[in-house]
Amino acid sequence: MSDRQTETDVILIGAGIMSATLGTLLKELVPDWNITVFEKLATAGEESSNEWNNAGTGHSALCELNYTVEKPDGTVDISKAIKINEEFQVSKQFWSYLVNSNLIRNPQDFIRPLPHLSLVQGEKNVTFLKNRYEALSNNPLFQGMEFSDDPKKLMEWIPLIMNGRNSNEAIAATRIESGTDVNFGALTRMLFDHLKDKNVDVKYKHSVEDIKRTSDGLWELKVWNMDTGNIERHTAKFVFIGGGGGSLPLLQKSGIPEGKHIGGFPVSGLFMVCTNPEVIEQHHAKVYGKAKVGAPPMSVPHLDTRFIDNKKTLLFGPFAGFSPKFLKTGSMFDLLGSVKPDNVFTMLAAGAKNVPLTKYLIQQVMLSKEQRMEELREFIPNAKSEDWDIVVAGQRVQVIKDTEAGGKGTLQFGTEVISAADGSIAALLGASPGASTAVSVMLELIKKCFPEQIQEWEPKIKEMIPSYGVSLLKNPELIEEIHTSTGRALGLSSPELALV
Ligand SMILES: Cc1cc2nc3c(=O)[nH]c(=O)nc-3n(C[C@H](O)[C@H](O)[C@H](O)COP(=O)(O)OP(=O)(O)OC[C@H]3O[C@@H](n4cnc5c(N)ncnc54)[C@H](O)[C@@H]3O)c2cc1C
């Protein structure tokens, strides 16, 4: 067993979309910094960022009903939808910059235009959808949204869903053409190819086992080289823990006070994938429904056209479930191992508060294929069991922490950057809205961790992302410019341009 010692400027742990995005941003801002990546799997983008492990929705709140909450007076709060939409515009601008600069090519391999629809049934839900439509449709970020409760129109929009539907229940949908399907796995791999070209040292089959502060203020990582079996030691001035579900245990090992009193609640996922090309051809959209009462927001059912390996496919789900693993390739002891003296009461409180959720998730795991088919038939009345297979999706580890509003052990459904006070180490926890907002989240991390450099870096950030630091909502002409330029660069132009 040898003990190799290397020192570098930046270490990124994990080769998912988050490390890929941060590495790419840093290489543009400070090309001469040395960056090393440690990934325990054999290639990039194999965990949550992989195309089969997430839903590939370019989340911009066009169709996700959980981002627009109904207030007690029946009006709809659209503030979260605006934030998420603006964040997705940031991602599109950065990806466009990379394409325009020839740093990545063939954007159609990772992003495609695809109409986004919301679909609801029942009078109460139809009223909510109409109110939501009225709140959004005059907003420049959501221009082009249409509403219909006319079955004939819906048959035009979603024939696969409307065919064979004989209930008299009220039904309505909104549709907007400027949605996208994003293959985050392909994008992650493209970004890692680009990083290799920029001399970033990407070490696969290297598992980070421990993180400690050295007496001279650096971070020392104990890394297991899975090929040789050796334990290596690597130090860096700055470390990003981008281990997806694996981030929480590593944050705990770093010992920073900001990482205390935090726990993780793993939620697993399953999709049903259509194997019948004739059925796949009858659908061309992402259609989001409403989460069932008591179901967590990440289990909102949706029927999605996807483009994977340049092939059109059709997925339904995700079905949420419970598994104690923090990564799809993780261990059954992950959850137990994350309980520490500093978070035990937070975890216990969360356990007590979330008994119904845990029960719901366990019930979901137990569903038979036929029971899942019944849920699918709420979308496709004529769905045949033999046309659908089940695929296991990624794990999401939701953050549990003590908050003023929710009290001890509150389950969070967003993403959170946790960083040391001196900015020398940061971790990304949580998984929603996830990959779509990777660029905004990593820019937030850069701002937090590099306060001395950010001013000097700002002109470059603005060159890459013209809307950086600007509210798009207050600058409708900038929205128009961005729709046009990103539409052209990413090959989304026809539906996008039609909107402006
Ligand atoms: C079912 C499901 C549906 C989703 N749908 C969407 C969607 O439609 N749109 C969207 O934008 N987002 C979606 N998401 C969220 C999105 O997939 C994630 O937010 C995103 O992929 C997380 O990227 P990451 O880089 O943080 O993590 P990952 O992609 O999980 O990468 C982390 C990497 O770190 C490695 N790692 C972990 N621990 C170690 C260690 N100790 N040493 C070395 N390497 C380590 C892992 O092997 C992995 O490769 C979905 C997620 C799930 C699970």
C-alpha cells in the first residue's frame, strides 16, 4: 500500500452534472488553476445525472404544478415558478456560450425542444389550473402558454392520453411549446470530455474516504484507488463535495460546523419505459399531472417523451420509494451511518414527523407491476402491460434540518449549498429542481466561496451569462434576446422564436 501525496488548487468530488458545471465555470474564469476530480465509478454521469436515472425535464416551471402553490384565497403564488424559470434561462445561456465557443458541440445530443403540458382532472383541479394559467400567461417568462378544457383540443395536443377516455369528469390542460427535454447524462459526459481537453485530471475508480483539514489550512483527502487497492492522500486549497447522495457523509467527515445538525432522507425512484414503437410515436410532450394527496413533490406523475441516444422513447413515473441507500450504487447502511451525535435528535424528529411519508414510500415500493399499470392508465387509458418495462431511477437524498418555520427535523425539498465560513470547502445537498439549475447553483457557490475574486470574475461571467445578476422579469427585452440567442445556439429556435 503506497501513500501518494499530490497538491492541487481545486478538488471536485464526484463526476456528476454539478462537478462538471463547476469545473467548466472555473476553467473559464481561471484557466491556470489545477483541478483534479475523483469519481468512484468507472465513468462520468453514472448516478443521478445519468439519462435513465432522472426525468430529463429542463425544469423551468412551465408544467410542474408543485412550483405554483394555491393560496388559501384560491389565487396562485408564482414566485417559485419565476425563480426556477430564471435559473433555467441561466443554464441555457451558459450552455449556449459553450456551444458558441466550440467548447462543446452538437447540442441536439443533450437538449431538444419539447412541449410541456400540465394535465388535471376534476372541477377543483381545473379551476386551479385555470387560475395558474391566468397568473402565468401574461408573464413574459411564460409567454405562449395556452389553456384548454375542450376535449377536441386536448385530443390534438395529447392523443395518446385522450384516446379511450370515457369519463365525464372535467379535464383541462395547459400547453407551452418552449419546453425542453435535457439529456443530463450526455451533457455531463460532454463537459467531462471538455475538462479533460483543458488538462483537468479526472480520476475514475477513486473513492474519497475521508476529508481532513491540515495544519496549513489545506484540505487533505484520503482516496482509495480501486484499481490498485492503494490509499492515496491528495491536498487542495478548495474542495467541492459534488457526490450527489454521497455528499452528506463526506460533509460530515470534513467536520465543518456548518455541516452539523443536518441529516438526509433517501427517496428512490422507478420509471416505466415503453417498449412499443407505435405507442412511443403517438406522444410528443412532457405531461405533468398533480401529486396525489400525501405524496411527496418528487413523485408527481408525468408522461414524457425522451430523447436518449438520439432515439425517441417514452417514460412514465417516477414512482417514489424508500431505500436506505444514498446512491443507486450505495450501501444499505448509508442512512444508519449518517446518524451522528450532532444530528441524532434532528433525525429522530424528522422520523417522527414523517411517518405518513415513510409509510407512503414503503407502500410505493411494494406496488406490483399491474398496480403501477393502473396508475399509468390514469394517463393512457389503453396502456397494455406487455408494452411497458420497469427501470430503476436514481436516488435523491432530501435534506433534513432544523428550521425556524418547520422546527426540528424539517424535510427540505430543494437544493442547498453548505460551505465553510472561509469558503475553502462546499457541498451540494438535495436534488430539486436539480440538474436544470446546476449553473445558477454553482454560480451561487462561487459567489459564496470566492468572495475576493468574484468582482474580478464578474465581467467574464456576464460575457457567458448576459442575465447574470439581473432580474429577467424586470427586463422583458432581455428575455426576448435570450430566447432568440439560446434558441439559435441550442437548436431550440422554432418554438422559442415563435414566442417572442
Ligand atoms: C428520479 C429522479 C428524477 C429527476 N428528474 C430530474 C429532472 O427531470 N430534471 C432535473 O433537472 N433534475 C432531475 N433530477 C435531479 C438530478 O438528477 C440531480 O439533481 C443531479 O443529477 C445531481 O447531480 P450531482 O452531480 O449532484 O450528483 P450525481 O449525478 O449523483 O453525481 C455524484 C457523483 O459522485 C460520485 N461519488 C459519490 N460519493 C463519492 C465518493 N466518496 N468518492 C468519489 N465519488 C463519489 C458518484 O458516484 C456520482 O458519480 C432527478 C433525480 C431523480 C433521482
